Amino acid sequence: MDDRRRHPREPKFDLATINTGLWLTECIVHDLSESGARLQVLDPRRLPSRFELIPGAGAPPRWCRLVWQDGLEIGVAFDDPSQEMRDQAAANAEQLDR
């Protein structure tokens, strides 16, 4: 199999949280690289095309773009969020706090 990744993957088995801006859900990080990750989620059909991944262990959150899905596993690429995405996420988080 041809591996076209730009950055080497590091195998993981860590819990993380996905923040869609409207709701939170847990996931498992199986592989992690500088440019993306392979995640296991409960229901990939509910995920938007872009979301925030909040890793455990105090690592900084990362904005993600959904790249592929196979069953309960998804592949994401890490993105730099636009100001509009950051503003929308902040507004959604504020509504969740109410």
C-alpha cells in the first residue's frame, strides 16, 4: 500500500473530545501526525465537515477538516481556523454555557 502522508504517524490510544460548536462528543485518537489524525467516533454521520479536536493531557485544541470515513473511523486534517470559524465556535460555546 502506498503511504502518501507528508508526516509520519504516531500510534496512539488517547481519549479526546470533539467540539462541533453545538455539542461535544468523545472520541479515541488512534494515529496522530503533525498534519492530521485517525479517530474513532460513535456516530460519524453526525459530524460536520469542520470541528475542533480537544485532546487530553493538556495538549492544545486543533481545528480539523474531515477527510475520509470508514465505519466508525474518520481521518482528519488539521486546519488553521478562519476568524469566522473561531467567532462561530465562541458563540456556540456561549450558548452551551447557558
